[in-house]
Amino acid sequence: MLSNRLAVYRAEKEWTQQELANRVNVSRQTIVNIEKNKYTPSVVLAYKIAHAFNVEITNVFIYKEEE
């Protein structure tokens, strides 16, 4: 399972979901669904998001094997 810390990083930057969406060129709804773990981003989008926050991808996205 892939979880994420998007909301945490957005709060630190004081960005809205729309601001992040604009920075990575996706819709706000895409950001909403990623934050709610309803959508798994492509590897490219995951890297774009991490790059927007200026952190490593593994700081934003956490993979845990399902038991």
C-alpha cells in the first residue's frame, strides 16, 4: 500500500491543493484523491510532487506491503 504525506508538506509550505496542482500540472481533484489514498500517482507525477517540495520521493510517499 502506498501512503503519502502530501497534506503535511502542503501545510509546511502553506500551499492549497490548487497551488500544488498548478505546480505539478494536474487538477486539484487529482491532489485530493492522492491525499485520500484513492489514487496512486504515476512514478513521474510522484517525482514531480517530491520535486515541488524539494525533497526525496521517499519523504512524500511511503510504501508498505499489505499483510
